[in-house]
Amino acid sequence: MNLRALRTFVAIADAGGIHRAASRVNLSQPALSRQIRALETELGVPLFDRIGRRVQLTSEGEDLLRRSRHLLGEVDSLVERAGALKRGETGILRIGATPQVIENTLAPFLGRYQRRHPGIEVQLIEDGGARLPSRLANGDIQLVLTVVIDERFRQRPLYPGYGVAVLSKKHRLSRRRTIEVEELADEPLLLLHRTFASREWLDTACNVAHIRPRVLLESGAPHTIIALAETGYGIAIIPSTVTVPRGNVSAAPLTQRGAPIGRWLTVAWDAHRFLAPYAEQFVEELVTHCQRVYPGREFTKRAPLPPQPREAAGASARPSESC
């Protein structure tokens, strides 16, 4: 159906005649008459009764006028929303992250972001770090916050992540600024499941050092193993994205021959899929936010930075120390 003809129909009804409508829509009277006749033919019902030079809505025309107004209103709304989407003012953004990254990275950021961009609906998808890249590749989410380096994706670095040992303050290693992986050889360990990408860091380091770790517990809850470490039950190994509560525990970044065990957290997207302007804007604002504040910041003063992803070439090598 020709929407222009519908607009002509409404314009004639509002103006009360073809002559007045022609001046309003800047078309000739014959052109308006042809559009109305074509619309009546398409609909199969008369819209106007011709009374001399005047026109009057038929009963069918009165009924279809209400529906035409509604339809044209929906079309205008669609056009306005498309424009807002193009300008980045509205849309739905699905972001995948682990629970600890949602808690300590996204939660402090999203409040201010949504006040600046009330038209953007951010939907969070929680999953394990090892599974999130697959969900991005499948199109379940548009952005993912991940420490996994995947050549399929474009990535922007956010901040460095470390493997961290959490132990009772009574432990012999509790005063160390860093802890070498080799020093964990005979220690009882409390580890996270392999669904956590950070678990791979420790497994790889232990393989390199030819260590078979003594694992007392594998858990899906970082705060559970921290609580056990506080009692002296073992040493908990967590990523620096997890907040370590103040109290009877100390935390130190893990190293291997002086090199940090960890990776940068990045925000990643599939370069082969369309990324809406509002998603690009979200990335820029999140990068800026993480230059000022991020979890585990204190460990950057105690251990070297992990290597940045190659996509980050030219970016600042170390987050600003002024924050």
C-alpha cells in the first residue's frame, strides 16, 4: 500500500476538501484526486462522497480514517526510532561477563552510563569466562568482557588482570609483595572451576614449573574459597577482578620467574557482525572509565603488567596512576 496515498486521504479529511488539502501538501488537485481514486480501487471501498465541489467521508471512509491515523502514527514512530538508533540515542545492548566482572567493573559504571543514555537498555548475560567467547561468536551477545584472547574478535584493553593468592595473615607467605608459583608446590590450594578463564593461568604455570598442585577444593564461588583461606584451610587462587575483603587475609599477585600470571581484561566484539553506534559509544565510555578505576589496581604497583593484546598497540602501557 502506498503510504503517500494514505497521507493524502488523511490530509483531505482534515482539510475538509481537496482544494484546501492541495495547498497544505503542496500538490495539485488533480494529483490528489488520482491518489484517492487509486487508493479506493486498492481498498475496494469508496472513501468520499462527491457533492458538487465538496467531498464528504463515507461510513467506510470514517472507519478507515481512524485506522489510517493509527498506521501513519506507527510509521512515523518507526522512522523516529530508526533515526534515534542511527544517532545512538536508543537501542538494546546485550553484554556478557562473569559475575565478578559484573560486580566490580560494570556495576560501578552502569549507573552513570544509564543516566547519560536513558534510551539504551543494557541487558547483562552472566556466564563463565571460558564460555563467553563462544556466546559472542554465536551472536547471543554483542559485547563481552573477557580475558580470553581470540583472534576472531576485535578487542579493546580495559585493565590488567592478575592471578592472586589469598591466604591467612598467619601464613608464612602472608607478607610477600608477590608469590612465585613454585612456592605453592607443597601448599593446599583452593581453586576455582575450569569454567573460570583465570584457572587456566595457574594450570599453565604449574605445568611449566612441573608442579602437581595439592587441590583441596574446586569451587564456583570465589568468596567461598576466600572464606576458607581466612581460616588457614588453604591458599585461595582467584583473579584480581574479585574483591578481597579486608580482615584476616592478605593477597599477593602470582608470578613465575618474576613475570606476572595474568592477562588484560578486554571488551570484545565480533568484527563480522554489525556493531550499532550506541555499542561503539558504550565501548569508548567503558574504556575511559576503566582508565580511572578498576578492581585489583593495587597489584599494578607490586607486579609488572601482563602483556597487552596486540589490538591495543599504541595505547598507554600502564593505566593512569593519578586515579
